[in-house]
Amino acid sequence: MKYSSSNPSKWRQYQAKLQRKSRLNHRAKKLPALILISFSAFIILSAAVWSSFWISERWSQASLIPTEPPPKKVEKQQPLLSRYELPALLDEFARDANLLSDVFVCEKNGTYYTIRTTIDTKLQRYIQQILKRSRTLQSAVVVLDASDGRVVAMVNRDSNGDRSNFSLKAEYPAASLFKIVSAAAALENSGYTPDTPLYFRGRRHTLYKSQLKQKKDRWTVETSLRKAFALSNNSVFGKLGIYVLGQAVLTEYAEKFGFNRRIPFDLPLEVSQIEVPNDPFGLAEIASGFNKRTVISPLHAALLASAAANKGKMPTPWLVDAIQGNNNRILYHADTNVLNQPVLGRAADDLTQLMQYSARSGTSRSVFRKLSRKKRFKRFELGAKTGTINDRLDRYKYDWITAYAKTPDGQRGITVGVLGVHGKILGTRSTELARAIIDFYFRI
């Protein structure tokens, strides 16, 4: 039997409606699960996004915070230096005088030091120039501040190119420079004055046993201590050594003036040597400086004049003003002091008179007259003592001067020690060099 619908279109609509309703019911059943899944996905996605932003923020902040450096290695501080350590530290500059300057760097055992000195570079260069033209075999110059002993200049020259610091070597005969010591002993120990009458026979610059007798005859000439000192009269000072001073007094005053003792200095300084004998002629040789056994350094020679410039006081010489170590830390700073006062009171004033008279009327009068004629030096205080002697084999002539110059107000002054060693050709005399140095110093 066949069945047919009277309205097939409505039936199809009805069937479609039932299918839609079935699908809706099916979706409705799944909706809670879909919502839960979507919500979970949203939470996970949100968490992921927030985490990425948080991590990015933390990284950016971390990049802005400076990384703490590793702890620095603590550098060991350099110890402070005493003056007694300076000669060993600066030994290199004793071996090569040309290295001296106002500032230089010194290395010792891997440690570096900046040395600031008292050197006047203009004066230093000037002296180097005049020594080059001096035609001496060897020459050495030391210039000290008269009041406190600071080294203003220290220059050496050797015609064979030896660059050693001769200013520190005590290997040169002191010659008549030692008359400063003998005169000081006579003035202070024996009550002499510059005008004390004295007598001699023969020539002033010789020393024979016949000249040392005390007798007076028609060949005997009267003089004074002042004139004998200025003209470097050997026989007068020889008799002072024998009859007035003697071995003990000469030894005592030699040591007061720095012989046979270490003079503190910032560079290695040799000891000036003297041995005073007891026999009469030996005493005469020592007191007059007419011997080759009494030796002195140029630095010590400059100090001798300082006793006359400072009322008998000899300052301790010094070169180093300050030493800086790492980070500019001051490791050393100089202090000035007096080395000794070998002569006191009236005797000190009289010694100054002897030095002044020697510059004006003695063996150096011709060169110091050139200074005193200049307007600048009209009222300056000038003093000097010269000395000349040959070596043991008469090959070389040692030519000395120790001198001082002070301004009229006494506020500024220097002492100068100059040694010239000459061969067959006599070069520029030490007196001329000293005059040029004093002139230049007070012009700069």
C-alpha cells in the first residue's frame, strides 16, 4: 500500500525544524564545556602575556643597574723615607751628575719615586756651558744657599767624558783652603785677632825648614794674620802649626769643620780626610795646607765658606726637597738644620773679616774687583779663600776657591766651591769661574 502526504512541504519544514532543535540541544549540552575551555585558554594566554611582560621588565631594569665591580686589589702603601735612606735610593745620580735636575723619576726595586730637588735649572745650565769652555781636564762646581745649605747647583765636567759626580769625591788635596781651619783655631783657641803681628822669612808660597825658625833678623818681614791669610802665606801658617796650635788643636778644629767625619747628605758623600802628625815640619805642612795628604770634596769646600757667611755656623747640605710615591703621596720632606758651629762669637766675626779681606786684597782680588765695580754689587758682602797645589808627580795642578756672596740686607746669599784640574795647558781659573757664577746668580 502506498502512503502519500497531502502537504509534503510542511513536512519537510517540520523535519528541518526538528533537526535544528536537535542540533541546538546538542550544542546546549556542549556549551558549558566550551565556555570552560575558552575561559581556561583565556587565562593561560593572559598568564603567558603577563609573564612575558614581567620578564621583559625585569631584564630591562637589570640592564639599568650597574654591575658591581669585583673587589679591588688593595695596593700596599709605600713606607715613608728617612734622610738616611736617600743615599742608597739616589746612588745612580751620584754616579752620573748629568742626571741631576729640579724634578726626576727614580726607580728602585720596581718602585717608582718622583724626586723634587733644590736645583736651580737656569744656573745649572749656565755652569755647564762655562765649564765646557773652561779647557780644564776636570772641573766641579757646587753652589749652596748660604743660610740653609740647600744645593742650588752641582755640575761636573771631565774632558775624557767621565760623567761621575766629582763633587762628592774626597780625593783632591785641600791645599790652602785648610788655612780657614788653621785661622779659626788661632782666632778662637789662641786669642789671635786679624791684626795680630806675625813674621816670616823668604817667599810667601814656599815652605822650607829654614823659614820656620823663630829668630828675627834683617830678612824677617812683619805681616798680620789678615794679610797672611789673604796672600796665603805658607811660612806664617806653618809656624802657627808648630808653635801655637799643635797636633791636638789642629785635629780638634779639623773635625769641627767636617774632616774625618761623615757629613750627612742626600747623595753618597765621601769623607774628607786629614791626619795631623806630631813632628814640627809635618805640623807646618798641615797648618798651611802645603801637603797632598789632606783631601776634601768640592761639596765640603763650599761648606767651609758657609762658616764665614753664617757667623760660624755650617748648615747641613741638602738636595732633595720632597719625594712623592704612588698617588702623589708624600714620602719624604726635607728639614733644615745646622751641621756644626766650629767657631763662635768674636772669633766667628774675625774669620768673616779674614775672608772679606782676602776677596778684596788677597789672591782673588783681581776677579772680585770686577764684581765690586758693578753697581749691583757695590754693597754686597763678598768673601773668599783660594788654594793651589800640584799632584804628587807634578802632572796636574789643582786650583780651588771657596767663596760667598750676600746681598746688603743679608736675606739672600750663596757659597760657591769650585775645583779646576789643569794639565800642561792652564784653563779658566777657578776664581774666574766663581766670579761668573756669582754674577749670573744674582742677575736671574
